[in-house]
Amino acid sequence: MTIPTLPLLSLSDEELAIVSLLRADLMSARFDLELRDAYFNGEQLIRDLGISIPPQLKGLHTVIGWPRIGVEALEQRLDLEAFRWADGGDAGELQEIAEANDLFDECSLGHLDALVYGREYVTVGSPDDLGAPPIITFESPLDMTLMWDARLRVPLYALRESTDDPRHFGLGAEDRLVTLYLPDQTIHAAEVAGGGWEVLERDEHRLGVVPVLRLANRQRTADRVGRSEITPEVMSVTDAACRRLMGMEVAAEFFGAPQRYILGASESAFQDAEGNAKSAWETYIGRVLALERDEDGQVPTVGQFTAHDPSGQTKIIDLYARIMATQLGLPPHMLGYTSDNPASADAIRSAEGMLVKKAERRIRRFSATYREAMRLALWMRHGQVPDRRIDCRWRNPATPTLAAQTDAAVKMVTAGLLSADSDVALEMAGLTEDQRRRAQSERQRAAGERLLQRLTSLGDKQDGEDADGDAGL
């Protein structure tokens, strides 16, 4: 006989220990995450060397958006299009779950966070309504963390600090909401301001695994957490380029107007009609252009120093752009560096080779996470693990021309390697998932119309033969 047990209204000692451990891990990584976020948003503080910048210009802030350009250039090549069964079966349920969670739009936000922070988290939860698809959400590493079993390559437990207003749950404004993910249940709790914990809900899914996955960027065997695309090298070059831009701003303030010198001028040349000294600007634009001869009849000598030439500074910034392009794996023209001889189309595609390869590696790594997320969603919905493999379909991260893609597909069909109505041929030709579905529907409709016409033709022919036979009788 099984004795029913009531759910705990507070966290157990073991659950409290897990929460404390995960919160410490979350806080320890926050500074590094916020630093990367500041470089991505152009809000980082530039470390001034304190030599060439005068105190009056200490508040001057220059921004160069190379980290954002590098991250977004890679993210823009990661377009998840569809989920399919590897055996070619009907993937209607997979598409239903993805579309119910707006997954194809939300995943771009997850990819961006994974590239900026080095990781992003994907959670799978039970639906609010019976029969509805499971809920798949993306969570920022600023609010979530997990403990990882490197040997089994599965999460042990995870924690998310909610950004929702606790007053919506009947709590005080100073209370803190957390969600604790365990292998058999998900606990929604609140840390009461006066002390102690209050459990709001226990979702006992009993999967035996933590329904949290990690989109990790640039993993290593000793570092499964992931690393940001905004590396220390990228931050260093960004700081150097910003300081150079700041130096150009200072030079523009000091040397924007060419400096002049006057030899042999009397004191009255720098006074107004009442004998008061004129300001430096009034002197510069006024009297220095109309000086009188002295008592000896000599005209004062007026000259001008060589104006500041910023071309030396711009050459250094171009050097930084080339260095940054190497660090980010981008063609230099994406960072504004241009040469006198424009690159050909083949040269541009060759320069994008490193970026394309990085995108292909991210697609392989992220696909494993998405397959597991859909597997968990189906498991949570049907109560059993699906025994079929799930495939993720991505848009080609390279930039081939439509003519080249179509030519390759036609050659494959002509050689007999693919059927003319094959979905693979349409995919090779560059058609999107929606376009391929529409093309398939149109092929089926056209085939039905041809069959109907054939049957109609056969019926008319049979009616004619019957009429001829009756006439002969």
C-alpha cells in the first residue's frame, strides 16, 4: 500500500543547499557577463592612459561598434527553419510545438545571447492547459545557471531567478522569485523579505532528468560552460581603437583652427577702442587680419603653423580594423576597411570562408541542443521517449548565388542522383521550408488535375465508343 505524501510548503534542507550553491555560481559570473554585454552595446568604459586627454575632455566618450558587428555577422547566418523526423515521416507535431512557442523567432535571441555571453539556456515546461504543447523558453545567463555532469553530459540541477513582479503572486515587492529545476520536479518558490522560503508550486514531471539545456558557444573539454565571441583580444583592440578616436577628437578641438603667429605687432593690435584686451577668438578672426605699420613703417610678420593632419590616425585605425577582422573571422570590409582596389566576388567569398565555417560549427553544436529540447517536449507530452531521431533544418550559412544553387540541383537531377520532385533538390536550389511546402502542394494539385483530365478524357472516349456501337446496331 502506497501512502500519499503532501508536498512540502517550504524548501527542504537539500533543496536549500542546492539553491545557495547555484545562486553563488550565478553571482560569481555576473560581472563577466555584464562586461561582455557592455562591449556589445557600446557602453564600456575606456581606460584612459591619462597622458594626451586634458581634464576638460574627461567626459568625452567615443564608441566603436566592432564587437556588435562581429557577433551579429555570425548570428545572422544561424537561421533555424524547421524540425523533421530523420526517417522522413510526418513532422506535423514537431512543427506544432515549434510554432506554438514561436521557436523560429525566439531562437535568434537565444543565439545572440549565446554568442555574447558564451551560453544561453533552454527550458522545457509543462503546458498550462491540458493537451496544449509543452512550453519551450530561452533564458538569459544573467538570470539562470546550472550544474553540469561532465561524465554523463547532463545537467544535475538548475536555478532561475525570475524577473517577474512578485506582487502578481500575492507577495511583497521585496520578495524574490526563483525556479529550481530538479530531475523529478520543478519548484517555483519565493524568498520572503522577512526570512525563509515559501513554495508556490511543485511541478512533479518525474522525467528523471532536468528539463534545462544549455546553448554553449566555443566549448572545450575542460570548459563546458562556453566562452563569448567577445574575447579579451577583441576587447583590447576595441579599447585601443576607441582611444585613437578620442585622440582624434582632442586633436580636432585643439588644432581644428590653424595656429598663427605674429612678430613685431604692437600691443594695440590686441585691444579694442577703449583699450581693453580682446578675447583670443576676436583677435584671431579680426585684428590679426588688418594690422597697422609700426612707427618705423614696418609691417608685422604674420605666419601660420602647419595644420594637424589626421591621416596618420586613420591609418592606425585601419590597422586596428584588420586586426579585429582577423580576431572575429570577418572580411575587413565589414569593419569599414577598404583598399584602393575593390575585391572581386570570388575574393569576398574566400574572405568569408572562416565566418562560414564558424557558423557551420555553431549549427552542429546548437542542433544537438534543439534535438534534445524537442525530445524532452515530446517526452513531457506523451509520457515516453520518442524512439525516432529528430533533424534540424538550417538555412545555408554560406552566400552562394541563386544561379549556382539551382545549377547544382539541376545537375544532380540530370545525373539521376535525385528525383525531379525530390524535396532535397528543392532544398539544394535554395528554397525555404515554406516555399518547399508550397511547391509540394502545387505539385500534388497539378498531379490531381492531370489525373482528373485523364479520367475525363477516358470517359469521353468510352462514351464515344458506346455511341458508335449503338449506331451500328
